Amino acid sequence: MTKMKNSSKLYLVLIYIFLYAPIIVLMVFSFNSSKSRNVWTGFTLNWYSNLFNNRQITNSLMNTLVLALVSSVVATIIGTLAALGISSMKKKARTLAINLTYIPIISPEIVTGVSLMLLFVMAGVGLGMTTLILAHITFNIPYVILNVLPKFRQMDTHLYEAAQDLGCNGVQAFFKVVVPEIMPGIISGFLMALTYSIDDFVISYFTTGPQSQTLPITIYSMTRKRISPEINALSTIIFLIVLTVLIVMNVADSNKQKKINAMNVRRESL
């Protein structure tokens, strides 16, 4: 039994090394004074200062952030309403709708990218930021639906009716009762859509224009020559921001759970 535990721990350590070693190497070489990716020549912060003076990278980063925020917000609204409609369907229709929702997720991204590009070309829409936003909304909606739908299943359906009995109209009951109940699913769906939008390359590559390149496409174009260490600096900043957000969220959830446990103990003592 002890050998199995030690083997499991060793396996877990190896997995984490495999996952995080490349990120650590990237972060270390973001402080390398030379452009070399395999020889350490000294410590410097020049790549971080040069990063904010590189118009190509900063413009691509702004395009990526604007694209991700706009598409995620719109996809979250549409996906939440779609999940509401699916949850109210009968069993056979609901099963069919859920299966149709899975298809865009499991289909190859290159199929989605090419089909969207052909659709925009046939519709006479010039490729650019507009087509990028529409494409990202399209592939983000299924992720939102699949995150929000379980919350509708977990919710007590009588709460909505009770709110109406207490004087709320349909809209008030939805926003005051239903939305708070499904909010964890909405937030997780939004964050997943935001992450996939920032990370997407294939679909963006087929639906972008020359003046609206995203950060992944800009980095890909640099690989034809040589990736600048400024990309290492930017990747380090993004990783640290994500890590900070995760730590803050975990601490907040932990404090919230402690308060709930303390309230339960007080109630039991009374």
C-alpha cells in the first residue's frame, strides 16, 4: 500500500513537472539579456519595457482583449437564454437540442473556421474585426449553454412560480430569482468563453483581416523568422495575472465557506 502511495505521488510530481517546466523556462528566459533561448547571458528587464513600445504586439493584444470581452458577453447572454429555452423543452426535444449543442464542440476547429469563412465570403462581409466577433460568438455559445444548463436542472422550478405569487411579474421573477440561482453557471460559462476566445488560433486565422490580427496570429507570424523575447515577457505577465486571479478566487471562496460553517455552528449551538 505504501509503495502504491509513493508511486502515485511520484507520478503526480512528474505530471506537474511536465506541465509547468516549459512555463518556468519561458518565465526565466523572459529576463535573459540576450535573445538566445538556450543560453543564459544575464538578468535584464529590457524585454518588459520594450514590450509596451512594440506597436504590433500591443495592437494585437488590444484586439484580442476587445474581441474576447465583446464575444464572451454576447455569447453569455445568448447562451443563457438558449439554456433557458432548452431546459423548458420536453425530454426528446431537449435531448436533441443538447446533442446539437455538442456537435460544434467536438467537430474540428478547422471545419468551423473554413465554414465560417465561406459563409462570410458568400454573404459579402469583409473579413475583419466584425467577422472575428461573429465567429467567436458562434463557437462560444455552446460552452455557455453546457455550463448554464445544469444550473437550471438543479434549480427548484417552484421558486419562479412562488415569486410570481408574491407579486413579481415574469421579468422581475427571472432577474430576482432565476438569475441568482444560475449565476455560478453564467460566470463559469463567461470565463470559459473568455479563455477560449483569447486562446483561439485556427478559427481566428480563417476569419480575420489584415488590420485585425489577434495575439496568437501575431505570434504565429513571428515563428517564420524568430520569436522576440518580448513574447516571453507578455506570456509571463498573462500567466501571473491568471495565477493571481485564481488565488484571489480560491481565498474568497475559502473565506465564504468559513463564514457559512461558522453560521451553521452558531445555529446548531442555539
